[in-house]
Amino acid sequence: MNRSGAVLVTGGGGFIGSHACIALSDKGYDVVVVDDHSRSSPCSIEIISRLAAGPINSYSLDINNTEDLSAVLRRHAVSAVIHFAAWKAVAESTQIPEEYFDINIGGTASLLRAMRDAGAHRLVFSSSCSIYGDGTRGPLTESAPPRPTNPYAWSKWICEQMIDKAVRYHSEFRAISLRYFNPIGAHPSGLLGEDPIGVPLNVVPVLAQVAVGRLPVLSIFGDDYPTADGSAVRDYIHVMDVVDGHVVALDHIDDSRSMQVINLGTGIGTSVMELRTSFAAASGRDIPYVICPRRAGDVAELVADASEAYKRWGWKPTYDLDDMCRDAWNFQRLNPHGYSGELQQTAPWPLNVVPAWS
């Protein structure tokens, strides 16, 4: 893709979006962020600005505000959008499905209208492996049938269909949907990572907060799945690999007239119990846990077949599980109270240097 225009990152203050902003800036893109910070800290924008190679333009904006979103697209002559803005907790989506429909589906519809009105015709969509649902065991290819089992997954599947229709009905529009599996880890600097607002809804922030003493125990939801140790198996992938996949996707967005659907994963399944063991080793801390009933909407196993990304683009992950746990713990150790602790404001080392712990 021609890099003459800016790239808009929706949800750019969140976990994956913030890392994407740095990766894009490092590759020479002009980056514009919109985020309403309903589930991310505004502090992340300042950290992004310090780590990025170039300036970051940021707007506190709900993407359901189509008029203002379109104005931002026009103001910065945005040529492509990477769309992360969404709520993403499986269990929560079963409790408040209407909110997930409004935010995830409604927000995507608003974005598509704003892009049309502003003449921005390139979209990389942050989709999810949860679309595959409780499918066949083993690595899942992009041709596996969608079987969403919860409102979050269903909202992502509906968004994919909406984007596909936009591609079909607008000849100038191009799109890629990246179905990635379970992003974890953090920026190698330790200054940027996953810092959820309120009680963490994903496993690695819980592990990190237990290790640092902010939470007493890890809840493992289900030990009776048909897996080796009874806990759910997922394909964990480093957030830096995920955002690299997004940058590569921009380079290939014009490869097809149809919407492209690509998996991003490692192809390696790790159970929650195995993840706990790896994180305990990385942190040097004990991680006490309790077994709880299964959560609504969860499935036994989700593992990617990511060979298509390598076949088409030459993309493959470069980090392993130990790297993921090390970097996630490094962020939590440097930011024991999250961004609100503002430890990064007085860090005594250069911003691009990983501190060496004894």
C-alpha cells in the first residue's frame, strides 16, 4: 500500500492497538488514533508518543459518532484504517449482549459509513479466532466453518460479513480480516502492555496481578475439558507478532479484489495450567489458583493453522511462550499498579532499553 496517507487506528489506546501504533510509526506511517478510553487508559497515548518513531495524532472519540469520525478521516487524509475498537470479553458478552452488539457491530457500521464519506478505502479488521467456536479439534484453517458460541464471537462474525458486503458493493474498497488467536506479552521496553480498566477479564493480566500481589488467586474456569490436563487450550501469540501481522497486511491489502481472511497464530496449543506454570517461572513467583465452573461461551480448544499467512505474505511469529510470559511480567513489574502508577514517568533507563534485572 502507498504510504502517502495516514493510517487511522481505532481503539489505539488499548492493548493491541497501542502496540500497533508503535509498529506503524516505526515503518514510516503517519498514525492517527481514535479511542473513547472506555476500556483503556489515556496514559497509554502518552507512552505511545514517547516510544513511537514519529508524531501521534490522538482524538478522544466514540466511533459511533460518525460525523466526528469522518471529520478526523478527512482532516488527516487517512488512506487506511486498522479497526481494533471493540469490547472483547467472552463471559461478559453473555451477560450484556446488547452492549456488545451496539459497540462492536454498531461501531463497525459507523466506521464503514465514515470511511465511505471521507474517501478512505482500505481496512484491516481486528477479528477473532472465537468465530470458529467449538469446531473440530486441531489447528483451524480459514476455511473452517464459523460456529460462534457467544455474543462477542457472533459480533465479530457479523462485522466480517458487513465488511465483506462493503467490499462487494464498492469497487474501490479493499479489506483484510485478521483472525488472531490469544495475544499476550508486552512491548520489549516494559513501558507498554495490557492494563485493563477494573477487574481483568483475560487470563494473563490476572496472572500478572496475582504475581505482583494485586489479586490473591487465579481462577481457572473448568478442569473437565477434553484436554490433556482438563483446562482449556488456546493458541497464545505475542502482541508484537500480532501487530507485525497488521503492518504486513497493509502491504498486501491490494492483493485481492475480495475480502481476505487470514489467521494469525503460532499453531501451538497451551492449556491454562501450562500457561500458569510458564508465567510462574518467568516471574519467579508462586501463582495460587482455584478451579471454578466453566464460563458460558468458552470452548475446549482453539489453535490456529497460520500457514496461509506465511504462504501469501511470508509472515510467521518470532516469539515463543517464554518470551510472551517474560515480557508480560516485565511490564507488570515495571508498572505494578498499571499506568495509573506512573512509574514509567520516572524510569531511570532510556525508553528504548530493556532494563536488566538481577
